[in-house]
Amino acid sequence: MTIRTTTEKISKSDRKLFTTPSHDRDNFIVPNCKKIFGNSFYEYDLSEVNGLDNLGNPENSIMSAMKKSAELLGVKSLFYLINGSSSGIIASMLSFLREKDKVLIARNCHQSVLNGLILTGAEPVWILPELNSEWEIFDPVSPSEIEKKLIENKTVKAVIITSPTYEGVTSDIKAIAEVCHKYNKILIVDEAHGALKSFYPEVFGENAVKLGADIAIQSLHKTCGAPNPCAVMLCGENVCPENIQNSLNLINTTSPSFPMIMAIEETINYLASPNGKKQISRLVSDIRQFKNEFQNDEKIQFCDFNDETKILVKITGMSGYNLSDSLFENFNIEDELTNNRASLLLTGLGTTKQKLKKLGKALKKIACYPNLPQKPTEQTPYFIPKMQMSLKNAYFSEKEEVSAENSIGKICGEIISEYPPGIPVLLAGEKIRKEHIEFLKNKKETIQVIKNR
Ligand SMILES: Cc1ncc(COP(=O)(O)O)c(C=O)c1O
């Protein structure tokens, strides 16, 4: 039985529930909430009643569902995350890192990794992947660069990288895992954008844990058609499931949403089935067909070295921002993120052929526009500033707000990142440089700095 069928049986039974949640299946529903969720959401929204399981200490239906999901994804153990990949990333850091521990992190990391640093008090050793200037995106993290950093920083406990990145750039996880294990380090991969891998490795490659990583965290809502914020944590042989469970319990609610838990199980079961595979194959073939139409187009160019579900496109003579504005204002098409060079349009199982056709038509029309005035190129200052205090200490220190010009030379008291993708420009604890302020000049008038420093 699945968690859904177990819940259904209890919910439809005559059992009198003097338990939470207070709506008691569909006995009371706030009228506007009914419009949002319908009745069935409430019928499935039980707590850990007799016969159901406890996400914080799974022993029955949730445990067997997670075991089956782990088998389907080919990993030793797996955890359902009802608060997105963010919670898995933080929990994995809480499992392996303690105050002042060193951790090697690729700087193009998500906000949740920074939150993990604040919560653990671990201290980052940064690695900065090369910036591909043609597309203004980060290149893969190089295994040899990781090895160099591990030799220079012998006390590093774990390595955290993002692969694939938001834009779909994938690092050589097999080689990186070999380097990490050669030096006895744990490898954690933020694979939030790579959840389709396990279900269609012939196109997307194997998931990071199958390639040797110790932990990979994937958002099922980003590409697999699951609702926000369904995600999973995949673990390999070196990971003690009890430690991960304890860390998850530090940050999870004690009232998890069963509809979310069911959605995770059902999404995995479906995508691993022949019908699910057909859906992914349909998506891949629609995207290939869509891109093929532009093969001989001299002005429209697609990035061809990334995960093909992430459509990164640029038009000659036009900045990514102009392209993004034109798509939105003239064609009602919204992209996920934009940079100076290109616009990123994410696809997933909900992307229809018709939607891709509409995008294709819009791109062709925009490519015929007369050259637009380019917005000035502002290269994000991605270098590693000098850390003056740990992120945790800086984050919890007393701060003051000063004008941007007066902040140069002071210690930053906040996290300043461009969102999306949320990659940090400046972190609390880092020394503010002139280049930061030049970049931030039209974006931020004041900056929080550490008081009296
Ligand atoms: C690279 C990366 N990692 C992690 C996350 C967090 O994922 P979630 O929204 O599932 O918490 C995101 C979200 O945008 C992301 O882009």
C-alpha cells in the first residue's frame, strides 16, 4: 500500500478523530480555501494518527515508501523533504559540520548553503568556478581545482557544489567524488535542478549519488511536475541515515503535510513507470524539435552545453534584459532569469508543445526588431572578498546602516545576492570593496555594516 491508499482508508473510515488538524478531513473548510484546494486536499490532510506514520521517526508507511523510492532511484537511502531542497541542504550541513569546521564550497551556491553556514557556524573555503563570458554563466567546477584546494586546506570536512546549476551546467561528479574520497571528504551536491536525472539517465546522466557523491538534494517541484516545495535527499553508503533524520528533525515542522508527502511518493512512482518515462521522453523530443527549427538561424542562439530542459537563449545585438523585457511586454512570456547576455526559460513536465511554439514565434519576431539600445554591461563582481569575521558571527552582530559610498572598507553585515539565481555578491563578514559599490550603485543606496568595526 502507498501512503495515499493508507491515508484514504483511514480518512474514509468511521474513525472519530479527536486529533489535529482541526478541520477533521472535510468537516470544516474555510470557503475560500475550498476554492484553492478542493475537498480532497482536506480528506488527505491527516496527522500521524494510528496506522499512519511519523515523518520525524518513520517506521511504517513513510519508511517503506522512502525505501521503495531509494530503490527506484538506485541509492542507499532517501528522505522526503516537505520544505524544499533548501531544508535538505541545511540538514545535510547540520549532519556533517560543526562550529569553525572548514567546508569547501563553490561560490555559485544557493542561499540555503549560506543559511547552513549561519546555522552550523562552519567556515567556508571558497572555490570560484570560471565565468563563461559568452553566456555569463558559471562553468562546471573543476575536479583538479577541488583537489588543489583540498591539498591547501587539509582540515576541510566536506565539499558542497551545485550541479546542475540553475542554467543547467553540470560538473563531472564522478571525478569530483573520486577526489573527495581520496582525501576522505564528504561530497554534498545541490542537485535541485537535476531531479529528472534518476528517471532518464540516458539523456540527463545519472544522479550524483549514483556517480559517487555522498548526498544529493533534488527539488521535484522544479522539473518533475510535483507541487511546491516537494523535494528529496538521496544518500550513499557513507551516510548514516539516523544522523540525517536527526538533523532534519531540527528544522522540520512536527506537523508535516501528508498531501505533500504523498505527492513526493506518487511523483517518484509515476516518473519511474513506463508512462512517466514516456512523459519525459515527450518533453525532451519537443524541446529538441523546438530548437531544431533555429538550426540555420544566424541571430538566435541556444546554449548547447547545458541540460537541454533549460532553454538559455540569446539574440545577436540584444542584451538578455532587452530580450526578457520584449518577451514579457510584447508576448506575455515570462522567463526564469536574465543576465546581460541571455534569457533563461525553464521547462519541465508541464511544458507543452504549444507553449514552446509560442516561444519560438516570439523569438523569431523579436530577432527582426531593429537593434535595441543595449543596457550597459554590468558584470557582477564575482570574486572572493576577504572574510574578516565568520558569516555566523557577522550575521548575529550589531549592525548599522550606512550609505553605500561610506561602506567601502567596512565589514558587510548582510547577505547581498542577485536573485535569481541567488548567488552571493557579498556576504556578512566580508570586506566591502570599491568594485562591489560600483556594481551596486543603482541597486542599493545603503548597506548594513558591522557596528564599530
Ligand atoms: C541551485 C538551487 N539550489 C537549491 C534551491 C532551493 O530549492 P527549493 O526551492 O526546493 O528549496 C534552489 C532554488 O531555487 C536552487 O536554485
